[in-house]
Amino acid sequence: MMVSSSRKITPIFGAELDKLVTLPLIWRTFVATFIVNLALTAAFTSANLQGAIGTQSILATGLASMGYLQAGFIILGILATCSEYTGGQIRTTLTTIPWRGLQLSTKHLALAVVTIPMALILTGSGILYAFIMMRDTAAEMEIDTMIKTLLGATGYLTLTTLLSAAIGALFKRTTPALVVLLGYYFIVSPLAREYLPNIQYYFPDTAGSYMYMPLSSGEISSLSPLQGTGIILAWTLFFITAAIVCYRKRDA
Amino acid sequence: MLTINNVVKHRGNQKILSGVSFSARPGRVTGFLGPNGAGKSSTLRILLGLDRATSGSALIDGVPFAELKNPLATVGAALDGFGAHRMRTGRAHLRWIARAAGLPRSRVEEVLEIVGLTNAAGKRVGTYSLGMGRRLGMAAALLGDPEILVLDEPVNGLDPEGIRWIRTFLRERAASGKTILLSSHLMGELAETVDDVVIIHHGKVVADGTLEEVTGTHSSLEEAFFALTTEHAGAVV
């Protein structure tokens, strides 16, 4: 490479950020996820309102829809990379930024920057809603626990988005990437939890859930939040590396 | 200077290009002709680093595309299709390209003006006609004011006014010393625009020379093209 990568990163990062924020599908996905998440949180809050006490109950209720909420972030990740293959944009991208490894890694970085505030808003709004609705029945809110849970949930959704983007880059097409990822998260993983209990903690979604899952008092967790973060981070880096290797080798 | 040197491309068991060699020189418009499926687009894609050659080299000023220090200021490329996401506006499309190359936003407005797309720049690319899409592709190619233009079927979908504009524009750029390589299937149009001609057929170059040399004793470039691309036609001109 003739020019140092560090000098190239800033304009490439800016361009990748521009691509994401000017794509209406990204915002539509965010708004749709926000609305669905709030509706689900309202339903879970209503169901849990009777007999719920303490910070853990508020957090558990506020994040009860995480399983469904992650679908929106999976779609977000896939759209970020597969949109390159709509309208032949990939040709423009690669004739403007021909350094493929740098371009795809910078795209993931820009995606993380867009995803983090989105994830914070979505998880925060869920917890806030549950707090407002349950404050009369719940004990005093523990701010430390709430912040840790909020950051953990944001981190989990961000890593899930990046992993989905890498899968999208491998498939190049939205539909197969969506089928594989939603099939894994909503069919394969729940079944595996049932039938393969010994290895379930190594799956990205199960391990990642320990980043934010509030523990009931006395519950012994199988993974610490740090271990959960390490496992999902390893999966994410593995798929990003695989996507970059394929991207560099194959024809556009 | 563009140099294609003995490029071979296999896709699966199929041989797409069989030792394609030619060059496009500064100050000249080089026309790249061939029937559908002859290997024109494959050659251009390899030149632009989009596809890998099985063997051989495609160089821009002596280096592969991916090793150019500033690709957009060196080569402007417009390939088939719009090259833009359908849901993004034309202006937003050009702005991310400009940002990647470190160009100011004012340059986007300049190229929109050059290609006559200013009024439609705020519309989504999906609403563009074929001709507008070609203009957007040209605008993207011109953003970096490059020394070299590589254009795949640039007049496809353009109205007569657009065709005249692009012919004049390309001639002026060549006159100022820039290198232009364009593929086209419109023989009459090409004959009025190009200085040099390369004809490719079944992945092999069957003619390479000045317009006069390739036309030879035939009455027109079109006649020469059909004579050269008919099965079992003669050797390279």
C-alpha cells in the first residue's frame, strides 16, 4: 500500500458514515424497531406490573423485549453491508476506495458509531418506560446497576449489529443473510439451548446476554459479564476477519 | 497511459479473456469495441481492480489500480448501471464519493452542473431515467478531475443532445492531453469520437490500431467490425 493507512482512514470513515446516514432504510429500520420495542415493553410492563419489586424487576421488564429488539439490529447490520450491492454501488465504492480490507473494516467502525447511540436510545427508552410505569411498586432505583445494564445491552446490540454486517458482507445479498441470521437467533439457538445445554454458553447470543442480563438475587451465573463480552467479541472479530478475507479475494 | 498486458481470465471452466493486450495513450480517445459477451466489461473490471485476472497485468501509469495513491484523481470510471444505491439522492451519492477522496462539497455542485443534473440532484436515484443515470455516472467519474477516463457504454440511454455533449466533451479532454478509454456498441457514434480502436471478440483482441488502420479498406468502421467479428475472420490487424 503506497499511502499510510492512517492518513486514508479519516476520509474513508467520513464517506462510510455518509453512506449510512443518507440511506433511508437505516432510519426506517431504527424507527420501526423503536416503535415495536416500545409496544413490546408496554406489553411486558403491563404483564409484570402485579407484584414486581426492586431495580432488577424494572431492568428485567425494560429489557424483556431484547430477544425481539435484536432483530432490528440484525437487519441494520445486514443493510449496512448488503446495500453496497444494490444498484452496482460496490463498483463505485471500489473504484473510489480500492483498499478493500481498509474499506470494509472502516465500514464496520462507522456502523458501530451509528449503532451505539441507536442502541442506547432503544434500551434506555425501554428501561425508562418500565421505570415510569413501575416506580410506585418498585423499590429505590440503583443507578450503578442500571448504568451497567444499559451499557451491557448497548454493547451486546452493537456487537450483534457488527456480526450481522460481517455475515451480510459474506453473503452479499440481503435475503440469504437475513434467513441465516434470523434462523439462527430465533430457531437454532433456542433449540440448541434446549438440547445442547453444555455448549450453549459459547454461542454469541447466549454469551452476549450475560453482558446485560440482570441477575436475580442468589442466582449463580454461568458466565460473568466480562466472559460473555469476550465470547461475543471473539465471534464478531472472527466473522469480520472472514468477511475481509473473502472480500479481498473475490471479484466484486 | 493504460496498459493491458496478456490478460487471461477464467470464470469456472469458462475462459472469458484469452491473452488480451492493448494500450490507451494520453491525448487520444481509444474505442473498445466488441459484441455482447466478447469480454469488454471483464477487461474494464480487471483494469479497475474490481475483478482479478487469472494471469497477465492491467496497469495504470505503470501500477495496478489498487496501488494508485489517489484513485479518483487518476482514473474516473463509469461502468454499466448507475453505480449508486436507488434510495439515495444523486447529490448524497456524489457527496460520499467526494468525502472519500477529500474533495470539497462545492466540487459536487460543479460536476452536477457539468453533466446537467443539478435540478435532479435532490431526487432519489431510483427515480432517474437511464440517461440521467449515465449522467450521474459521468458526474462521479469527473469528481476528481482525473487524467484518465474509463467509460463503459457512455452514450447508452442519452438523448441526441446528450450524445453530442459527451462527444464534444471527450474530444476536448483528449485534446488537453488526457487519456480516454470507452467501450461502445454504437459504431457510427464511435467512429466520430475515437482516435484509436481495439476490437475484441470471444475474449481475444482481433484488431488494434488507429481508426484509419482498423477501418482499412472497408467503407466504414461498422463494416470493418462485422468483417473482423464474423467467425473465422482474419488475424489481428
